[in-house]
Amino acid sequence: MNNRSNPLVSFLRGKGFYLVLAGCILAAAACSFVAIRNMMTELNENAGQTPQEGDAEWDLDIDLPDTPVEQKADSVPVPSTPVPSPAASSSGSSSAQSQQAPSSGSSAPEEPADVPAQSYVRPVPGQTSLAYSGDELIFNETLGDWRTHNGADLAAAAGDEVKSVMAGTVAKAEEDGNWGGVVEVDCGGIVLRYAGLQLPLQVAAGDTLEAGQTLGLVGEVPCESVADSHLHFEALADGQYVDPAPYLP
């Protein structure tokens, strides 16, 4: 057979060769595309899987501390001389007492000996007719002006006995133009002043007094003479007037 007369041979010798080459290239590209797509699908599936225990790629060697994050209160170091809080004072005191208990086996803490309280004696039986005013101004009818009332006026009849409220030492016993007979008793930390006593006084400076001892008799308070008969009673702490009510039983 003559090859030149065969149409297929003529086609392959001409443009057909290039068409076959193009088809081969397209087939190779298609195979590459399919391979890449399969690989991406496999990667996506692996990414969505949870790592299993024992997988080499997830077996990370990380050192974790053995100590828990939250420590108990009793494991926290405390100062050698802790200051107890008011809320824990009751439980702390009982614990301290139990540690100081003798080794005789008794768990009950020893009770401290009772300390006798300071006894007060009311200077006169009458009630308070005018109280201590502090910084408040009170109108003084005798002097006709406004001033502070630095003591307590205790109702009493002329001639009633005036008694020492507390034990102490007489610091002053004299007559005053505004207050009449005045006795000041130093009771240790507080000075009690009794004004409006008759003369002569029954104590003198330097005398040591017991609670309830008579200082003198109720007389008149010249600067408060318009008021009813009374004893003017004052208290001074560090030279400053304070309310004498706490010293009146």
C-alpha cells in the first residue's frame, strides 16, 4: 500500500501529531489534579481527628509542678509573732489557755483572780438638777450671761453632808469667791472637785481620804446662787474638764 495515499498517515504526519501531543498533556494535567485533590482531602480528614493517646506527634514531654495551685491555709507560713484579729480573739484565747494549762490532766483553763472594782459613793443623795454641758453654752441666771457648765449640780439641802466619791488625797481645800468652800481630791488619774461647801471645811490639803469620808456640809455656790440649793461637782482629767456623770453611782 502506498502510505501517501492513506489519509490517516497523512493526518499523523501533519497536524494530527500536535493534537495527540496536546491530548497527552491534558491527560497528565488531569491526573495531577486528581492526585492533588486526593491529597488535600486526606489532609483535611487528618486535621479533624482528635489525637489519640500514644500518637508520636502528640506525645509532648512537659514537666508540670506537683504542688497544687490552691494551698491550704495551714500550709501558709505565718509570722513568728502574729497579731490576732478581733474575730478570732475568743478561739485564740481559749487555745492559748489550753496550752498553758498545767500537766495535771485538767483541760479547763484557770480563771484569773477577780480584781475589785473601784467603789464610788454618791457625794449627796439628791439627783442631778443641771448636767455637764461640755462645749454647749448655758445661760447663768445669777451672772446674767451664757457660759459652759463644767460640772453637775446635785440637789441637796443646806447642811447635808458631802462625802468623798473615791479614795484619794486632798490637793486643795479653800474658800473661793465664786464657788464658796472648795475641796479638790486627787484620786489618781482623775481630780474630783466639790464646790459650794460651808466653812470651815472638815479636811485639809494633804489629807488621805477613803471613799465615803465626809468633806464638809452643803453651803452656797455664789456664782449659782439663784438656783436651788445644790452641790456643784466637777471632774478633771489632765487639767481638762470632763463629764463627772460616770463617777456618780
